[in-house]
Amino acid sequence: MKLELLAAGTRPPDWVSAGFSVYQSRMPSECQLILTECLNAKRSKNGQVEAYQRIEGEAMMRQIKDGAFVIALDKSGRHLSTEMLSEKLAEWLPIYPWVQLMIGGPDGLSKDCLSRANLTLSLSEMTFPHFLVRVMIAEQLYRAWTIFKNHPYHK
């Protein structure tokens, strides 16, 4: 199975790239973690949030693989514990070759992205910078994997 983050934004700060790389490198080949960056819409003072979301959403939707299980990360989503995420990984592993997680830009995901998702998750009721979410979800996916494999990292 491949876990792919479809993330709005390019050129994250170095610390984000370094943090993501740590967890990406720890994932085993049977559960590879991939990052696909999608361009952010160009923003202006008088721009429309819906237009930004649509532009970014269209770029993200073009990356969706046939047969993928798609997860939207959004504040309206469901809360899962890490243990529950681990159980979900165990369910998905034999069924889906791709699990794709969509991380929106500064204005969040488009309605089309939210509609396409098989599951919508929320990391918290708090708001986080979209680049930081890359590191947070990478760590949680790694932690969920270690729980599934009974590895001591979670302790």
C-alpha cells in the first residue's frame, strides 16, 4: 500500500521538509509514504476564497488514483485516536493499493475535494498551518503503523 499526501503548497520551510523526511524514511516499503505537492492558487487582496479552493482542489483532484481510498483533512471531519487510525490502516492494507490524504491550502479544501473523500478526518478543533500538517500527519501515520506492527515507538 502507498500512503500519499496530496498537499497544497510548494517550497515549504526547511524544517517542514526535514520533519516530513524523518517519518517518510521510517515507513517500511510495504506501506510507503509519498508526498505530492500541488500549487497554491495565487492570492490577492480582493480574491475570493472559493476561487482559491477551487483552483487548488482541481489540481488535487487530478492526482487522485483510480481505486484509491481518499481522506480529506478538514476541521469538519471525524476525530480518530491513533489506535483507531492504526486499526483503519490494518483494514486498508489488504484492500487499497493507494490511500491518499488531501491537505488543503491556507483556505482549506474545496467542496469537490470534500465530496470526493471516502473519509473526512480532523486532526483537532484547533487550526494548524497547512505545512505543519504534513509533519503531524506523517508522524501519526508512522505511529499508527508501529502500533499495527507492535513496535515499541508508541510507548
